Amino acid sequence: MGEATRDAARPTAPVLHDAVLDALGLEITSGRHVAGEALTLEQLQHRFGVSRTVMREAMRILESLHLVASRRRVGLVVQPMHRWRVLDPRVIRWRLEGPGRAAQLRTLTELRVAVEPLAAAGAARHATAEERQRLRALAAQMRQLGEAGELDAFLAADVEFHALLLQACLNEMFTALTGVIAEVLAGRTEHGLMPKCPRPVALDLHEQVANTVAAEDARGAETAMRALVEEVRDAIGNADADRPDFH
């Protein structure tokens, strides 16, 4: 094999970096590396078979997420959960892939219950005409896709629906949670916690949210969204009870 062929066959640095980052992120968030444990670049570089540059970049990102902290003459020390950037979508994704999935879904759904009803009320007050129209179109699309059991397409519409509400409410604190909500919605589908066809009550409530926002009914939008996210919370709780891996 010529030199050019060998170079073409090697994984690129970003691919190596992403693989190392995901592996270590999942290990830390799942508890394989406990708080206080020291990790050294040399050990990790040898384990993953990557360059020092790749290893440094992966650890730099983990440090920015507060999963590890640099300590002089010690290395990188794994941090306790209360220091993690728990709202970063990457941390959420890793936690949803690990043994703490049930707890992560529960806390994220409780966050949704606290935030999204107020976001819906804000959207009812502040959304543009185009945003109101798009919400109604998305709700109708979700009903069609949900009843057909097309979960991937349903998820894409669902993510856009909730992102648009968070954007239209004109509360930058709520808008900043867009990636968090998207990870929760994706996690339910990817980990088999969505029914084959979404429950009719969930489809009805999405339409109620869209219609009350379109009607500029802030109280109605808040009530409908609260019912929607509480329905999700109950559905996740029922799934927990039925799946042994959630205990």
C-alpha cells in the first residue's frame, strides 16, 4: 500500500477526537470514573491510541463541561455531578445513554413542566403571525405523522414545534433551553420510550397549544402546555415501571 493510500485509510483527527470524547464523556457521566479519580494524558493516549494533540483537545472539552478539572502534578481529576454543566446537550446525551437514563429523563421532564407552560403563554403574547401559522401547521403535521406511526418524521416536527415556542416567547432564558428540550425529545424516541403511535391525547394537546397561541390566549396556552408536559411525565413514569433497566 502506498503512502497516499495509507493516509486515506487513516481516520481523520475530528473523527478520532469525537470518538474519544464520546467514550470518556459516557464513562464519566455513567460513573465508571468516579469523582476524585485522576486521569493522565499519557494513560489515555496509550489506551485510545491517539496523538497527544487529539487527546488534549478531547480533555479540553471535558474540562469546559466541568466533568474534569486540571490539577498541577496530578492530572485531570473527575468532578462530582453537582459541578457538571448538566444543561449542555452533550452531557444530556451521554447521561441518556448510560445507566442513569431514568433519573435524567425524570429531571429533564420536570424542567419542562416548570418552563414550557410559561413559554407557551409568552408565545401567545409575542409570536408573529408567521410563527402562529407555523405552529398550527406543525401540530397538524404531527397528527398525520403520529397516526401513521412515522416516528422519525414525527420527532423532527415535534422538535421544531417546541423550539419555535421557545423562540417565540421572547424570553432569552427559555430560548437557551432549545437544545436541552431537543435532546429530551430525541432521547425518548432513540431509547424506545415512545409508543408505536403517539397517544391521541398528546396529539390533541399539541393542537390545543397551537390553537391557543394562534388565538393569543396566554392562559389557555399555558394550561394546554402544562397538560401536555404532565402527560409526557406520566408516560415516562409508566415506561419506567414497565422496564427493568429503569430500576
